[in-house]
Amino acid sequence: MSITRDEVAHLARLARLSLADAELDHLAAQLDQIISAVARVQEVTAEDVPPTSHAVPLANVFRPDQVVPCLTAQEALAAAPAVEQQRFRVPRILAED
Amino acid sequence: MTETLVSFDAAMERYEPVIGLETHVELGTASKMFCGCPASFGAEPNTQVCPVCLGLPGSLPVVNALAIESTIRIGLALNCTIASWCRFARKNYFYPDMPKNFQISQYDEPLCTNGWLDVTVHPEGAPPRKVRVEIERVHLEEDTGKTLHMGGATGRIHGADYSLVDYNRAGIPLVEIVTKPVTGTGPLAPLAARAYVAELRDMLRSLGVSDVRMEEGSLRCDVNTSIAPKGSPTWGTRTETKNVNSLRSVERAVRFEIERQAARLDSGERIVQETRHFHEDSGITTAGRSKEEAQDYRYFPEPDLVPLAPPADWVETLRAALPELPSARRARLQSEWSLSDLDMAALTNSGALDLVAETVAAGAPPAEARKWWLGELRQHANTEGIELTALPISPAQVARVTELVASGSLNDKLARQVLAGVLAGEGSPDDVVAARNLAIVSDDTALLAAIDDAIAASPEVAQKIRDGKTAAAGVLLGAVMKATRGQADAARVRELIFQRLQ
Amino acid sequence: MTAELTSKTAAELAAAIASAEVSAVEVTQAHLDRIAAVDGQVHAFLHVAAGQALAAAQAVDARRAAGDALGPLAGVPVAVKDVFATADMPTTCGSHILDGWQPPYESTVTRRLRAAGAIPLGKTNMDEFAMGSSTENSAFGPSHNPWDLTRVPGGSSGGSSAAVAAFEAPLATGTDTGGSIRQPAAVCGIVGMKPTYGGSSRYGVVAFASSLDTPGPLARTVLDAALLHEAMSGHDPCDSTSIDAPVPPVVAAARQADVEGMRIGVVTELSGEGYEPGVLARFGEAVELLESLGAKIIEVSCPHFAYALPAYYLIAPSECSSNLARFDAMRYGLRAGDDGTRSAEEVMSITRGEGFGAEVKRRIILGTYALSSGYYDAYYGKAQQVRTLVIRDFDAAFGQADVLISPSTPSTAFKIGERADDPMAMYLADLCTIPSDLAGNAALSVPCGLAPENGLPVGLQIMAPVLADDRTYRVGAAVEAALHDRWGHPLLTEAPEL
């Protein structure tokens, strides 16, 4: 087995995904299969092969330090589920930063 | 829960501290790190946001060139190696003040590495000691939004019912400066930590990259503290203390942690690796999030940005154009002004160094400039309860006063009155002299008139002088000074008295 | 009139509008009528913006009447995949979590199309957040293949592909991350292009896998695709990964349509077991056709292509697990479970649990796994190394050939529901297309016939080096012209009437 149900549950918590038990069972079984398949990449010996993060090599792309017009508060908040005092209202936060 | 403490001195007899500092600097760029929103402080909530810094679906970051330049300059000033190629990385975690729920930062490829900053610690009643703080890394990242916690009693997270988020600050460029562990400071650890932050702050200010105001949050410090029994080959478990918002807090936080940790170790308990929160009012730290279950940030190279490869010749141009750094400047001024280490330390600690230097630059002799700023003016500042820099008088004005004294137009007593007049808002030194008629009277006619009055009023004293008792001239001098409200040129008055009576 | 106008190519429509033979409003109205007539069966569109489209068409007509110069696509309707942010239309990405979301800004690609005078008709259906090969992962129901309504139109740009194949629009925009333009184009019998990565701007394209996502054109002819490609592409300072170089001369190449003397490499590894016989048969014929047109055919081996699929299914989910973290119910989109007692963390989890479909959840978890500490090197790290090897294989192959060819996808359109419960089987649809996404090079799919066993379209994939997009159009146009000659009519005329 390449991944256990508990590991999947842990990953779901990390990813803030609430899953029903049946969903978790189903997902875990599928992921087990998928992970075994993708693990094929380990068959490739690539000791001194550098990883590629960008297929087309570019570097040093910048913008000048200039202010450009931004959104109004109304535009920014337009799609917000809840607004108060011109801010995004969110439910109580548990974890201290 | 009140922590047991062991006295600092007792702790330092048995334990050796190791400290480390992580400092976040908000760069004073006009626009944000990855978008063109204004980076200024104090705007109405959510009026300085755009799709990019709000992390709206489909938005993409583009790097602010000045932020890169500033970070490289900071690295150079800290004697770091500047990476010839590096990337940004995503630091993934969920928190409502983070619009994308990842922070664009740098992970294993920071822009600057392996530098140092020399600081001088001034222990009370002991000679100053130089400490070299080594710098592990300097890297760039983006700041988060600001959250107001509502409904609870303290305004902090615990007990809050809900929160309100303002993303104006999200995306402002932050430079993170991390020291290597600082060892061997012993009982000077708290002062060393403070001295490092002070020196770093001055250096950043001299580079012009940030207004570095700890009270406003443009300079933030986290202090790491650990202790181990003296002679132990390994270091102790460290704690990280946040919410350290002033230089004094840096010192107090380290001191408190040493005392707290010593007490725990003494009683056989272990130190929990955790994040602690410093309380300004009480000077204590309390436990926050436990760091034992470390967050897995799942760092990977930021695919929306391309690598940074600062050209070597550009870096050298930046290096050559660095301003004189504070430590070098202090050394130069100390030498130019022929000050002892002690005098220089006193001057630096007083916060008057820049003011004195500007006054000297405006033409005043160094000793005079020091005398006025550290004497009369500091007294005024203390009385008003304000900083020297907040006094409504400029170095140029102080230099003018010293010039008037040197030319004989004012004596020390009059000079003090002129300074008081300028501080009271009566205008420039020359304005005050004219308005209050404070100039030294050197006009012989006026002086002779006053002398004659004094002679007439004390004929017997005059006779003594005629008889050769020159000391009696002091009485007449005193009378003349009183009559001229202290503005008579005392030396000339004496001359004229003797002329008149002999 | 409607049928006449909707069966025209974009090039023909643009010419007719420019010469005042027909008005832009008539053209737009004809397409809106067609959508009204058939989209109930095809379900290509999630949103039709009739009023805005007609207004935009009127504006084109006004400019034409005023004697203003019109661009090559002025007045031509275009369907827009619902992954592009449009300021005047909802953008859902086929997801419940963005149902009804109205972006406060516009994507660069759609902004450029509007500035060119193209007429956005509406937003097309897609697999949720571009993850899938059939549109069955859409939260709003699948689209249907116009060739056989019981079958998928491919994905993730299935709505765009179906719209073009059903004559609801002559042009459509899509995005290709693992094959999401080419595969649907192939199974719908139309042309689909994945430009060089960075060739068209991703600003305003809701991200799935940032280092792979490539906006591109879908159309019924190679020339039409080239015209749209040019209008969509070019450097964008708002996208750091966009290429600062002129758009390759794709329109000229589409008109050149000549392969005489070109070296064409058949990729050994993109064939064989798992490929439908009809697909292989039509592909083989295409190879012979190219040879008869004067190309030199060689075999090339790209040994690491065998690892491309697993590498992709590590890299893409990893990036998407991070890209989709922003959907947390705090600033926009769905908020579920906020009954006043729950914490932010709980509301985030409940919202994402309800708002995301199964495939998205699978990939988020897979990606979270591949990036987690302890696993990074063995999975994500390794996949990035495989990516380097795939790039090297391409470099070597392009040293021997000007373009590489393969089937676009191993199978013809499968039945709706056939692979929905078998993710691994679904992933195999991307077998041929993934290598070009990993390497970032240009790749075009052109129809090359119908499979004999089921009469369903087969696509030929033509791959060219980075920034050599024009070569794909040159070869594609040659194949298209030759097949047109051979059949006597465009392929799509064989599709059933809707």
C-alpha cells in the first residue's frame, strides 16, 4: 500500500478539505492506485540531472517601482461573503499566527 | 500562569545563553512587492488593493525592481554574498490574512547569505565590548494583511467572536534578516541583542531603504533564546519570542527568557520549543503556538515568477555607491572630533550624534556642538518629555548661536536665553537677539554711562579702586552687569572701570 | 441565412463583414440563434451574453461605417472558456465554489480579443478548474460531443471544442495544461493549438498548474486557429512568465501549407498498446500523406516520454494544490457552514469540501502529498528531473527533425460515464499531449479522419520547438488542404445534424 487512509485524512486536514467518511474511503483507495502509478518517476536514475521548474528559461523579469491605479474598496469587497467596516468579515480564527 | 524566575545574575553564573534574531523590515518602496498598489501607511481599509495583492483567481505577481535593489544593498551593507542566481518559493499555509494562502518568499535560495554586523555593547560601569553578529541570510517576501479581532475583551485572538481583515498591507515588500546563533555573550546577551537591533536599524536608515519604525511595524523583531549549562557541548532548546516592538523590549525579552528558562532547568523541567508572546506592560513572555508540531510549509519554487540573476557588474555598482555606514561614520567622527571611546559612547547613546554632526557641518566647533546638545538642549527635551530630534530647533540654528558666542556677540548666559527663545518659537537666533535685545553691549558710550552710574552709586567703592584695590572692581562690574541685564561685555567693563578710575 | 453564416470560417466572416457584405450584428445574431437551437443538446455554454455580444457587434459595424480600419477578427464571434476572467460575465471555472463569481477585472487574452473587435458570445463549459479530459468534472453537467451526443467532447476545454464543432462559434479560446485544447479538438474533429508556453498571457487565466497552463485557440480550420492565435498572443508585462519576443508568423505559415523537404519525426513511444486501432490507422495514413507531399519521414525515439504522464500527475497536482488554496470562503466565492459558531478553519474546510468536485479533491490531496516534507524529493523533485529529461529528449529529436508527429490522443471520444469512475483510465487520454506541456514547446492538433470502427474523429498532433509555432501551422495546413482535396469537403460536414 502506498498511502494509508489515515495519511489521506491528514493530508485533507492540511489542505482544509472536509471529507465524509465514505468519501475518504473512496478517495484513499483511488489515491493509493494513483500514487503507485506516479511513483514510476523514481525508476529514472537522475543523479546529476537538474530539476526544471520553468520549461522556457527566462530570468530577471521586473516592473519599475511605480504606483498604478488599483481597485476601489467597493470593487474589492463586491464578492465578499461578509463585509463590516469596509473589511472582509471572517469567522473567528483559532490558530495564533 | 506566573512563571517562576531565577535572578538574571544567578542564571548567568550557571548557564550560557545563545541568542538569535529574525528581523523583518518593511521596505519604503512606493508600490508593493508584486503589484503597483501604493505601499503607503494609514489609508482607509481595502483601498490599496488590486487583483494581484488580493490574490484573486487568475492574478499573477511581477517583481518590484527597487525591492530587489534594496535587498541587495542591505546584503552588501551586511557583508553578505549576493546570489548569482536564485528563485522565489511558495510557503504554503492557510490563514485569513494571506489572500493566496501561500506567501511568496524565498526558501533554500535566499538572495544574500553569510554576512556579519559588528556591534558595540556598552555594559554599565564596564568598558565597551565589540560583538560580531553573523548573518545567516537576507531574503525577500511579501507582507500579509491586517486582522482586527472583534468581540473579545482584549482585541487579541483568544475570545474573539469574529475578525475583520484589511488587505492594504498584503503584498508590501518585507526583507527578512536572520542572524546565525550568537554565542559567547554571556551576561551581555540582552544588551547584545538590543545593540544588534539598534545598529541594524541605524544601518537600514542610512541606506534609505525603510523608515524602520518599530512602533509602526516597519521593523519587526523575533528573538530566539536558549540556555545551556556552562561547559555543555550542546546548545539548549530555543524559544522564539514575538511582539517585541522596541529596543527596550528586545533587551527585556531576552532577559526574561533567560530567567524563565533557568528556573525551569534548575527544577529539572525541559524547555518547550515554542513561540512566545512578549508583553510590553509586564515585561514577561507567555506561551503561544507550540512549535513542536512544526508546520509543513511544502515549499516549492514559485512557478509564476522567473529566477533572479543579478548581474555581477550591477551588484558591484551598488556596492560602490553604498553610503558611509553608521559604524564607519562613528569611527570617523570620533577620530575627527578627538573623542575618547567613553565620550563617543555617551554621544551615541544620547541619540544626539546626527544632530551634533549636522551642527558641526553647519560650522560649529565639535566641542561646542556637543556641549549645547548634550547640555542645555537635552535638559529642555527631558523637561518636555520629548526626543532631542523633536525639539523645534535646527542644527543650523545651534551652529549660529555658537558662532555668535565665538564672535563675542553673546556669552554663555545670553546664548542660553537665545536658545530658549528659539525653542519658544520666537524665530531664528538673530530674531531672538534683536527682539529681546540680548546682544552683548560692547558700545563704550553705553558702558561708560552705566559705569558712571555705578560709580556715582558707590563712591566709596570707586575710591578703593582709585587707591589700588582692584578686587573692588568686581562690585562695580556686578552693578553694571545688573544694569545691563547681564549683556555687558564683562572684560571691556573692567577695562573701562580702570580707565575711568586710574 | 443562419446556417450559411454559422458554417463560414472566421476568415470568411471577417472578410464579409469588412466588405459590408454582411453586418457584424447579423453574424452575431446568427450564432446566438444557433446556440439557442442546439445548445440544449450540446451544453457547450455555461453563460451566453447575448446583449453584450450584440452591443459589441454594433460597435464593430459603427467603426466599419465610419471607415475605421478593422482588425483581422473584427465582428467574428468567439466562445470563451470559463477559465478566463471576464469583467462583464461570470467566471466559474466549471466549479460550484465560484458559481456566480463576477471578477472585478479582465484577462489579458480576452481584453486583446475585444480590442481586436472579436465578439465574445459567452463562457463555455469545462472540467472543474481545468482538471479532466471530458468535461464530466464540471459542476454544471458535461458537454456533449456534436458527433455523438452520448459521448464526451474531451476536456478540459470540452465546451469550447463542442461549441466550435457544433457551429455555435467559429472560434473559441481554451487552455492546455496536459492536453486540454488538443485532446478535445481531436475528439471533436476540429483544430486546437497549444502555443509555446508563455506565448500568450496567463494574466486573468485562473491557474491550475502555473508552469504548464497555456491559453490557445480552437477553430474549424488551421487558418482560423492561426488568426485567433495571433490575436491572443504576445508579451504581457503583467505575466512574468510571458515571452518577450514577437509572436511567431503563424498566419503566414498557415497560408504557406507546404511540407516539401521538411524532416518529420514519428515518435516511437507515442504509439502501440493502448491506442485504438482506428486512431493508429488514421495516423498511419497521415504519415503516408505527409510523405507523399514531399516530407522526409524518420523515426525518432524519446525514451523518457514513458515517464511524462507520471511526472505530469505529480507536477500539476502539486502546483494546483497550492493554486487552489485561495478558495477558502473568506474573500469571494462559496461560503458554506458559517452558522455563527464555527471557526474560520472549519468554514474553510466545509466550503472546500462542498465546493470542490471529486477530481479536484483528488489532485489537491495528491499535490499536498507530493510536496510534503519527507516526500518532496522522491515525488515532486523527481518529477522535475524527469521534466528535464523530457526536454532533453525533445532537444535531441528536434536535432533530427523539424517537427514531430503522433496521434493527438490514444482513443476517439468515449461514452459519457465510461471513464468517470476510473481516474487512471481518464488520465491516459493525455498520453500524447503531456510531453509538450512539460517541455513548453508548440503543439497543434488537426483532424486527420474518422476512425473506421465508429466513425468518430481522429486528430494528428504536430509538435515543434519552443517559439517555432509557425512550423506546426505550416504542416497542419498542408495536411488539412490535402485531406480536403481527398475527401472533397471539410470533415465536419460529416457530423450529424443537430
